[in-house]
Amino acid sequence: MTGSSALRLDRVRKDFGPVTAVQEMTLDIAPGQLVALLGPSGCGKTTTLRMVAGFETPSAGRIVIGDRDVTDLPPHRRNLGMVFQNYSLFPHRTVAENIAFGLRMAGRSRAEQRDAVARMLDLVQLGDRGDMYPRQLSGGQQQRIALARSLVLDPRVLLLDEPLGALDKALRESMQFEIRAMQQRLGITTLLVTHDQEEAMTMADQIAVMQSGRVLQIGAPAAVYNRPESRFVAEFLGTSNIFDGRVRPSGQEIEADGVTIRLPRAASPGAQVSVSVRPERIVIGEAAHALPNRMRARLADRVFRGTHETFRFEIGPAARQVHAHRQAGTGPAGVAGRPQEDCWIGWDTADSVIVTVNDR
Ligand code: ATP
């Protein structure tokens, strides 16, 4: 019944009294893939993960790992590895004992434990730390040990709940690459919970963007970023300029706050439509003048941010704000940067997306 999924959630729902934390969620993860559940606080990410882990019982629906329905099995019989934000290592046991714990519980021989620990320490590149105690390791190293411990029993699926949340930014970024590389090397199917969009983009094959207990959109990072299907996804993943307006009789454009915006595809005349354009897609200055979709804009401010510059423009009679990003070192900006300077801005309509349509 499961086809080729390594992990499948089939219309899984969770109610806590009157609160529905997860609503009829269906999710398929192919073998070896890493799927990130991404969304704001309270959208149901952790509850979903806890149901997969077996710490919460779904109010409805089934959870299937490989070809086994695990919905009614306790956590320890689901063959999962888990890592959480707080490393949860045993402080009074050495690193090697921490890693061997699951094997010992499973009654494996001492020799087997020793081999597996050595293999795991190599995997997380801490081969020489087996005799140390967790407190003697850095946060990043402790989290690698937690990973090693979760992988030692060769689980079918790895669950990661904000595993890097306690680390500082630089370490978090390097660990994102490290865990991703390890996950790919082992080919282990992984479900990651994060509220950090960069983490999701860096680590995931597929991002499932959640809001209010539902998956709004799932896809490869670039697809979700470039082709958001809803306003929420456009605004949650990165930043977006969103123009709302009614489709003109031509079906090709809308009027938004007194400015004409060309649509990337035809829409029904009279329909209420929202169009999203990423700041980095906005062309500034003379180059914009050549685009069919262009407008006059007033520069409100321009800020240097190292890797890129951000511009805030105002357009139309309502002085509607438009945000633009431009990569540093890409030649003249197209504006001199004088306060209130007038210039052209525009974008290729193919760089915009219709994110909401309400027919009359
Ligand atoms: P965060 O990023 O803040 O951890 P989340 O997306 O993981 O948020 P959940 O922790 O899954 O969200 O919570 C989803 C909803 O379910 C929230 O409204 C939360 O208050 C509620 N909830 C979660 N656990 C319980 C519980 N044990 N009892 C009652 N309500 C709960």
C-alpha cells in the first residue's frame, strides 16, 4: 500500500482538546530524501514529528515506515533515530558509552559495541574523543555525538527536531552542511523540523511549508522559493513584493494602488489577483526602461549590506513601497542614490508569480 515511500503520513490528524494541531496531513518521503517541515511557531511541526516518533498518538490517520504500519507501535519499536535541540546526552557517561547505549539495551556483544562505536565516531569525525565526557565537548561536538548515538542502531528513518537550535549562527551553518553530507552519504530518510528557512533550504530535498496544521506547499527549495503558490509561502520564504489588484478587461494586467502591473499569464477580467515579485528580480535604472513591465519610482532609501544592497522605492500616487535587492559588485546600480531620486524600475513578467486568485 505504500508504493515507494520510506515514510508515509496518511491523513494524519492531531487534536488537543479543542485545538487541532495537525489537520489531515498527507506526506510521502522517498527513500534517502530529507524533507524539512518549515513554518512559524505553533503551526504543528513538532506535533507531526512526535506522532512519527510515537510520543503522540494521532487522532486520525496512519503512519507507515517502509511497508510497516507503525501507528500503534511504541517509539522503541519503530526503528527510528532521533536528535533534538537539547542534546540529551547522558552527562555521567563517556562519549563512547553514550553512543553504545542503544546497542547495550539491545543486548549486543561487547565486541559489536566497540566496532559500532568506532565506526560512528569516525562518521562524525570525533574518532579520538570516545573517552571524554559530554561536558568536555563543544555544543557542535555534542550534537554530533547525539547524531552518532541516534544512528548506531541503523534506523530506517532519522528525525531531527531543531537539532541546531542551540548553536550559534556560524556553527549552525557549518553543521547544516555537515549533517546534510552525512545524511546523503548514509542515504538515510530524514524528517527535519525547523523554523529557519535558510536551514531548510540548505539541508532539504523537499520543503513542506506549514501553516495552522496544514502543509500549504511542498517541493524542492528552488521550486517553493521561485514558484510560491500562496501569499503565505511567498512571504514566509524570503521576502516578496506583493501587488493586489483587479484584472483589467484585457486579462493581461492589474491595477494595484494606481500602478499598472503586467501579469505573468492571462487571468479572468475582474478577478482579484495578487502577484509576487522577489526583490532580487527587480531591475533598476536604464535596463528597466527596456522592459514591457516598468514604472517610474522614487528612491526612498538605499542600504549597503555587504553581499548585496537593498533599495526601497515608492511607486504610484499612493507611494506604495517596492523592495529591491542587488548583488554587490554587479556594476552601476542604475541610481545615483540621491534622496527622492526618480528612476525606472521593472521586472520581466516571467519573474513574477500569481499567488492568489479570487474570481468574482
Ligand atoms: P514551535 O516551532 O514553536 O515548536 P510547532 O510548529 O512545532 O511550534 P507544535 O508544537 O506542533 O507547533 O504545536 C501546534 C499546536 O498544538 C499549538 O497550538 C500548540 O499550542 C498545540 N499543542 C502542542 N502540544 C500540545 C499539548 N500537549 N497540549 C495541548 N496543545 C498542544
